[in-house]
Amino acid sequence: MSGIEIRPVQSSGDLGEFIALPNAIHATDPAYVAPLNLERRQALSPKANPLLQKIEHRLWIARRGGRPVGRISAQADPRLGSIGQFGLLAAEDDQAVVHALFRTAERWLEQRGKTEVQGPFNLSINEETGLLIDGFDTPPMLLMPHDKPYLGPRVEAEGYAKAMDLYAYLHDTEVPFPKSIERLLSRPKPPEVVIRHMDWSRYDEELKTLVDIFNDAWSENWGFLPFGQDELEHMAKSMKPLLDDRLLWFVEVNGRAAAFGLSLPNLNEMIRDLNGSLLPFGWAKLVWRLKRRTYRSGRIPLMGVRKEFHRNVLGQMLPLYIFEKFREEGRARNVRHVEMSWVLETNKPMRHIGEALGGGSAYKTYRVYSKQLAPASAAAS
């Protein structure tokens, strides 16, 4: 292994090293945005992140000559049966490092009876998903990964193949909607349809409605894992500083919420110069930027339409009603760009909308890989 040593993360110091490692790898990358250290520690803490109380996971750091050169995670989620996952991958451009990381993660998964591995998931499909394979020249939006161009080929050299591609589309709020969409939106809305923004006085109830629609809308999609009550509460707490009542919209049909769309300010734009630290003055800068709405970009991370509307004309209109509201709010706030991400390559209706609003093809592509593993008996021998 060319002097490469792989050790699990066991201490707070190890975790700090694990979190900081991508910053060194991307030190010369102008598009990279260092995540907030505090947020990363909370995301990787079983006490703070309820997901980690449901799954078994392990983090490793690769070192050569005592110097960190790579990292990886492995996750065993009982809800996924024989499928294991890897994630949080970062490594120098060295196949030996990538090989050592994957072999360690794969053996750990094989020992737990996993016969297939998919990833990257940081740390589930409901968090950061996929490895960037196209669109390296622009910074990532909030809760989207960013990777080096060499990493995809390095992963494929370890026997991984594409399982699914995910797309991101960028809409310029100053560019008019295509005429075909404008014609649809100019028609009178059916009398049974009501479009409303979030009621802040019913915050918890509104988020429960969002999750109920999401779990129904996505239940038949590739890789779906439902949000649980504990994850809902964690999401509600973590999103609250970013959430604005006019950035969460519901469409009701006959008095029942049938669709929703959530947009968030692009936190990455506001923390880009903080280098991951909120000390000594990062807190003040971030609070001021949020309060003054200095951001010029946002992301739509969650959207859903109940399954009962998926195959009728009204169901095709519901996302457009929501996008119209996001466009209006974006222009009112001087938000120039809104990213719709991510969209499964198999989700043709949303891809068509993304391509129409984004002026063509996706501007970023992320890939989820898969690989068959040896049976547990063969791995043990």
C-alpha cells in the first residue's frame, strides 16, 4: 500500500482532522467552499444527528508518513437490506490511497453481510448525495458536494460503475420563462387550487405536512428512504435560521395540501470567506448577511407532488405554480440564480421542467456508483 496507513476516527481530534482534510485537498480550487466545522461536527455526531442512531457507520483517515491523504465513511443501514453505502470520500490524486480507503470500507461492509455497496452518500440519500462528475468550475450550492475531476475515474478504477446520475439546473430569475410555460401559467387557475406560503405560527405542523407529501411523492423513486419523526425534528431545528415563510410554498387542492416546494438561501455564498470557522467574527458576519439578505443565489432542495396527481394535467401544473412563486420572490429579493437540485435522471417530468427553466441541459451532474461485494463467507476466508 506504498506506506499508507488506514485508521478509524476514534477521538475528537481525529474527527477534526477528518473534517479538515478536504480543505487541504481543495486548497487551490477556486470553486471549493469549506463547510462550517461546527455544522460538520453536528452532522457526524450521533447525539446531534438522529440518522446515526439508526445506522451503523465508521469513518477512516488514510495517512502516509503521518500526513492525512484521504478519508472515507461506510454506512450499514438496516432499512437497505444487503446494500451498504460509502460516503464522505476525499483523497489526493493517488490510486493507491483510493484503493486502500475502498478496500477498508468494503471489508467492513462485507463483515456485516452486505453484498453491494453504493455511494457516495454523506451520510444518506436525504443528505448530500453523489460525486461531482461535471460542472467543476462553479461553486456548489448549499448541501451539495464538490469534488476533484480526478476522483470519478479513481473510483471507477476500483470496479465501481454508474448506478444513477443526478442533475442540477440553474435558473436565472432575470430571464423570462419560456413562452410555452408562460402560456400555461397565464391560464386561470382551477377554482379548487389554492397556492399559499408557509404559516410561521404553525411551523411544526407545516413541516409535518411537507414530510408527509415528500414521503408519498418520492416513495416509488430510486433509492428512496422516508423521513422519520426524529429526522423531521432535526431538520426543523437545523433549517429554521435559513427558512423564510415565503420560501416554502404549498399548493392545496380542495383544501388538502397536494404539493410543496422549499427554497433556501445559498448558505455557501455567505460562508465562502469564513474558511469553515465561525470564530472570532464569523458568527457576526453570517447573522448580518442573513438579516440583510446579501445572498444572490438560492437552492430548491425539496419538492414533491402527491402520487395521486402524478399522471394528470393538474399534477403537471402544480410544480409550475410553485416555480412561479419562487421566481417572484427571487426577483423581489435580488436573488439572481436559483438551483433546482437534485433531479434523478429517470425523473423525466422534472428534467423537462429543469431544462426549460435552466435554458437547456443540466449545469452540474453528480453520480452515484455501485459495486458488487464478495459474500460474507468469501470475505472472511
